[in-house]
Amino acid sequence: MANFYISAGVRVRELDLSNIVPATATSIAALVGAPVRGDVDNPVLVTTLDEFFKEFGYPVPGNYFHYAAIGYLRYGRQLWCQRVHNGALYGGLEIKTSESVQANAAYSAGESAPATHTFGTDGLLAIYAKDPGVWDNSISVKIENVDAVAFTFDITVGFPDKDGNVLVVEKFVGCSRKYAVDGFGIQRYVVDKTRDSKYIRVLDNTLVADSTSPKAQASYLAMDSGTNGAAISDSHVTTGWEKFADPESINVNILINGGLTTAAVQNKMIALAEARKDCFAILDMPYTANANVDQLTYRNTTLAANTSYAAIYSPWYEEWYDQWNDRRIPVPASGFVAGNYAYTDQIRAPWFSPAGMRRGQMPPDKLRRKYSEGDRDTLNAAQINTVQFFTGEGNYIWFDSTLQTNQSALSYVSIRRMLIVIEKSLARATKIECFEPNDPVTRLRIEQMCTEYLESIQRQRGIEDFQVVCSEQNNPPSQRELGQLSVDIYIKPVYPARTIQITAILTRLSANFSELSTTGV
């Protein structure tokens, strides 16, 4: 390339033509529900069951949110959780000034917006739970080691463990109402110092001089007035799913129904997956739809969905063992199915079917129904995926259909998921070519990059054959003048073998096997 240099000399420049299609995560899941504890403002990412319990507490029978997460986290590694509620209130404490004759006291009424707390007489600090609910009332706080000269104090937080023993879970040493840093350069201001607490938040009464100290306590003081609110409605859940509407904000690939089996919620999940085009919804058949006729009515009339971006599974578990509550309870299948999707991605790839005896094994607990072959024929024909119990072998996902009503390649879960991966990966990879000249050089670079990527999927048994077209053939001058560049990819996918036909052929002793096999007999 010619450059207009004035003075003589050697100049060095670089041109990077080594762009490749980046790896794309394929089993990051999202879940919306109404646990009695957890952040209500933004989705929370958890990567282990321990992290999940620390944020959302332990399972509560009848609330399927936890059980869906437990099912997915058997194999899944990234789960985005959105808590929704209907009028839950925050509990808390009001801390008085050190000179006040009044004692520090728990809230007499819960608050929906604790950051706007109205301080009472001599009120200096409001300490409230980080998120609303009855669980707030289990939090205890002690203000101690108040130093009126250094303007510092400590906040100790207590919380009961699973067995009811109150433990010190957090301690914030050297807090101050003044903006100042300690010897390590860390901010002492109490609001900032406690901002990342797993249990509390602090509101400072800035109308009181920052030299005023809080009232110390000889013992822990429990919060009060936190409430869980009323039962949630479909609108609360669908609003929760809206948190995942923007694919540029949160990367997810799997949407888990978690037992909230109304048509409004499930259609919202389907619409979300179709709008994003980079994720797949796993739905539960309602628990009340147990008989074949009820399941068909729900699928064909109540839900009435026609989409390749979702699949529905049946039945529920009737007696899944909840080790945290030592009892057997009904739980939906979607969380465990999502775990199988993640397992399939880990040991194979998204274009392998998450079903069958290699990748479709489910927990061994008792299912609500055992389907006969006739049952499966009836339900599978309506795109209802069944979880089947086989005597002596266990429970397995035994169908892999999307909710697309017309039969095509996109009727298979594995092929839809493969296209999601291909489209998302290539969209990310070709983004770097935006605003480059729409000429043969750019088009050839895109074609080669796409070809190399699809060859890797072909080697991994996802594609039988393909062709990438990015040339003047599909980029005529009239299109280039509009600033558009087209890449057309033709794919022959590998289809999963749903049925294996074994034919035993008896022949005469004089028969020639080669002749018979070549004639197709």
C-alpha cells in the first residue's frame, strides 16, 4: 500500500489477518422465580450451588425456583437468577446518636424503598437488609467500639445458619460517617464500606453533623418488619423475564421455566428467545395436565405455540428427594433437562441431541407417570418431549422435538441449538468487518473465516456438507451502494437417529449374503 512519506527511512507497520471465529458459550442459563430471599433489582450470576444458597437461601417446598436451579447446577456452570416479588417489604433498624436517650430500635413497619427512609428523633443511621423479605428479620446487628475521637465504629452482623445457630457472618471495622480513608487507602465512609455486604445496606442521615457518633449496643439487635408480600402473578414473572431482553447486556443461551407453567409465562419465554435468536426455552408441562388428553389440550389449545426456539417436557417428578428438607416432593423437570443440555455441551457439542441413554439420563427419583409406547407416540406427535422410566435402567429424556408444528430440520432440538451457535459465533466474528471496504478482499476474508469455522463443526459431526457464498453473486452493486454485505451459508445438518430399525432376515442355506445385501432384500 502506498504511503506518502517525505523523509527517508524505514517504517514498520502491522496488518493482522489472523481473525478467527471465537468460541461461544452454549449453556449459560437464566431463571426467573419468587424465592423469599435475593436481589430484586438485577439478575444475579451464580456458578455453584453454594453461591446460589448464599444469595437465595435454602429450598422451600412448593417454591420451584430452587429446585430448577439445583437441577441445572448438576452440570451447568453459569446461571443468571432474577427474583420477582409482589409487595415484599424491607426490615431494618434505626440507629440513634450516641447522646440520645432513645435506644436503637427495629423498624415498626416495613419499607418498600428503604433508601428514602424518614429518620425519627435522633435518628443517625438506617441499617436495613440488602433485599426485602421475612428473612430480613433473622438479621441481627451490633454497633460497637465507638470512638468519638477518631470518629469510627464497628458494625457486626449476625445471621442464623441452617440449624438456627446465630453466627457472626460479617464485621465492618473502622467505619466512619466522615469521608476518609484508612492506612490502606480504603474508604471508611460507612455507606461505601458496607456497599458489598451480603446482608445489609446503610443509609446515613446527612442532616446530622458527620462528627456525631452512633449509639453503641451491648448486645445484638434483630431487624423487624420485613415481609414477603403477596403471591406473584404472571405479570411479575413476565416483567422479570424482561431483564433478559437485551442480548448485549446479558449473555444467556437457555431459559428455564422452573415450574411456572402458565401460557402467559411460557409464551413470554418463547417471545424472548425468538426476539434474541441466541437462546432456547425449556418449558414444563403443567403439573395438573397429567393425562394424555390434558397434555394435548394444553399444548395444542392453551399454549398453541409454533416455534423452533422452545421445547416442552413431561412429566414432573412425583417424589424427588429434597435432602435439605428431608422429604419427597413434586418438582418440575425443566431444571434437570437444562442440566442435561449443559452436560451434552460439555462432553460433546450442542448439535448432539440432549436425549437418549448417553446424554439424556435424569435423576432416578420417581416420575409422576410411566409412559407406554402408545403414550409416547401420542405425545411426541404433538411435540411433547417425554421423560421415560425404563425398568432396571432409570429415567431418560426420550424425545428431542422443538415446538415447531411443521416438520423440518428445525423440529430437532439439536439442529436448532447448532444454528443458534453458528449464527451467534459468526455474528461476533464478522463484527470486526463492519465499515471495511465492501470489496473482493473483505468478502474473501469473511468467506474463508466462515468456511474454516464450519469445517470444524463438520469434523465434530454437526454438519454433513455446507457452502459459504460471499461474492458479487450475492452482493450486487445496488446492494453495496446501500452499505450492505451479504453472507449466504447453505448447511446440510446431521440428523439424530430417533428410531433404529433392526431387521432379522432368514435365508436358505444356499443363499449368497453379498447378493442379497446389494439388492436391498
